Amino acid sequence: MDRETIKENKYKIISMIIILLLLLLISGIYIIVYEEKCEFESGDGSEENPYQISNVEQLQCINEDLEAHYELGNDIDASDINQWNDGGGFDPIGDNGDGFTGSLDGQGYEIQGLTIDRPEEDSIGLMGFIDNGAIIENVGVVDADITGDSYVGGLVGWNENGLVTESYATGDVTGDRDVGGLVGWNSDGEVIESYATGDVTGEGEVGGLVGWNSDGEVIESYATGDVTGEFLVGGLVGSNSGFVSDSYATGNVDGGDSSVGGLVGFNDGDVSESYATGDVTGEFLVGGLVGNNDGGEVSDSYWDTDSSGIDESAGGTGLETDEMQGEDNELDGFNFEETWVTVEDEYPRLHWEE
């Protein structure tokens, strides 16, 4: 072998060693970044000592342990995640094959600018699927942009026997079926003292707060965003086979087809001590409060005949604007000592809002 060949082989070997070293270095950096991303600020995930979350990467890492307990330690900026996961944005926490069963306490902090763009996927929201007594409390999702197929919500896509309380979502939510400003499908779950303010768009079971309330409870909650769908469309709940109490909706409701209501589109459950004020439009089975009531019960509930532009409803009592506002309102059956408060020249608000 001549000197030139030996020299050439030597350079090849050196080049290969450099390439291998670079690959090892890159792999090492990736491992370090990944491990650091999934290290929480403190805590061990127990009820007594929850994991502390301080950034959106740690928020995403909840998917690594769906049974643990978590707390937000500050506001979370999620505005730069729209290109995560090939443009899908945030990966919802839990799905209907492996739901979140722990707890998330926002401690009054907000998650800002959350983006999820998964139009062909189900169970879409910050929490995709919560199950078996999971608790989501004191969490605010602000300026969100959420898109999915079915079971889509600004905070929770599918709530199966979980609790959502003292929480809210702002921003737009878009899907096909079971679409809600806060919760898409509330199945045997509870939504208490919570609200949504964004616009909601879907096909069926579309609500300003909850898309489909299936044997669940919606208590002392409200929605203010506009709601657009085809059927089973409501300002607060699209379809209700559960219990709705002490709640209200003020957004406009546009249903292209049937079962469209200012508060509830379709009802075969119970609605009590609630009201609606938004403009309501649809083809048939359209009501200022309830569009279609199939054996359900509606009591002590009202809609504004002036602002809704409609004087019919499948339940409830229609009143003029001045009969629903101020201290001299005619909302008989409302508990103004413990649940509601009057506001001069405005509709009543829930006591906890004050």
C-alpha cells in the first residue's frame, strides 16, 4: 500500500470519528433537553405535594403521568406553540383510551395563547379527556384557539365523571359534534362556578359553555360568546339530558336547522333558575330559552323577548328587558339572597362574580 493510499484512509477514519462524535453530542443534547423539559419545579405529584408547573413544556409533560396531582405556579405563556407537533399545537392531556384522573389546580393563574389545531381528532382541549373523579379547578385558559372534530372544549374536551370548578376559557372553539366553549361533552361530570366567553362553532350538540350535558350537572355557570351550529344548538348547552341550574347565557345563537335555544337547544333533563338574553335564529324548533323540550322539566327560568327577537320557547317564561333587569325585576323563583345579585339597569349576575 502506497503512502498516498494510507494518507487517504487515515483522513477517512478521522472523518468518520468526527461524524460519530458529532452524532453522540447531538443525541446527548437532545436527551438533556428532553429530561430538563419534563422536570417540574418541585413536588412529587402526590395530593399533599403536587408537581409545580411554571412553563408550557412542563404543562405538556402532564401526559407523562395522568394520575398525578399538579399546580400552576405562575401564568403560563403558550403563545409560541402553534408549530408544535407538525402544526397541531399542544397535545391534549389524556384521551378516551387513557384519561387524566389526577387533579390540576391553576391557583388563579392563566394559560395564555393556547393553540390546538387537530380538525380530524376527537377529545380536544387543554384536557382532552378527564375521568374517574379528576378535578380541574381555578384554571383560566385565555385567548385560546381550539379546533377538533368531536368532544371539543376550550378547557376540557370530554369530562367523564370529573369536576370542573371555578375555571374559565376565552377564545374561539371550533369542531363538528359535542362542541362547547368550556367543555365539549360533560358525561356524569360537574361544571360549577365556571364560564366561557369565546365564540363556538360546530355542527351538532353545540353550546356556549357545554356541547352535550349527558347526565351531568351545570351549576352557577355562564357563557357570553356567540354560538353557531346546525342542530341541537344552545347559548349555554347544546343538548341537555342532565341538570342545569342557576346559570345564564347572553350570546347570540344561530342554528341553521332545528332544536335551537337561547339557553338550551334540546332538553330532556332539568333546567331551573336560569335565563337567556341573546338573539336566537333557526329553521324550526326554535325558542328564546329552550328550542326543543322532550319530556324535560323547565322551572323558574326566563328569556328576554326583546333582545332575543322571539316570543316562543319550549319552556320558561318570556319577559321584556326592563322586567329582567335591576332590583324591580320579575325573575320569580331566583334566590337573590344566596345565589344571584341584582345590578342596576343590567341583568342579574351570580353571587360569586362579585
